[in-house]
Amino acid sequence: MNSLEQIMEINLDEVWSQRNPNLRLEKIKSLYAHDAVLYEMGEEIKGHEAINDRVTALLASLPSDFRFNAQKPGMVNKDMGRLLWTAGAAGQPPAQTGMDIILFEEGKIKSLYVFLDK
């Protein structure tokens, strides 16, 4: 079983950087609670399929070499985690930085709050 810190990094790599929507959906189902909610600025996205659709739309708008990377290991306090991340093309300065705040329930992502810096 993965630690909550590992789940945050796996989510960044295998959900938010995964371009194959079928592989991504399987990973979402393994990491997220069935009734998980993604909160982006001004948006509330509920459920596995809707979260997958949101990530698909986001990645479709970005260059194919665009990836999300942890700035440093995530931190967890009880059932809440924080992960600072960067996004952009490999070898280039980050095009975006941000932070995920994640509420866990029974070892799965229950709520994901996304904060953008730039």
C-alpha cells in the first residue's frame, strides 16, 4: 500500500501527466474515492469520469511534452496533504507553478483543491 505522500506524487505523474485517458481513468479509480471532488478555481468536478474528462481537456490544451512535477516531496498532516508542483516542458523553466491540497479518506483522495501561482 502506498503512503499518502506517495499517492500525491503518483496522482501528479500518473493522472495529471498521463495522456492516455483509459490508463488515466484506471489510475483515478485506484487513487480517488468513488465520490471524489476536484476543486479548481471557480469549478467543482465530481466523480471519476468527470475528473478524467477535466484532465483530458486540460492536457489537450497543452503541448505534448508538458508535464507536472513535484517541487519537493509532499507533506501530510493526519488526513490532509500538500504538494507543491511545477508544470512545463522538460528542460525549460516552469510555465506554471501551483499547490494541491488533498483531503484523504480511507487512504484515497476524497477532495483535491488546486491552487495556481501564475
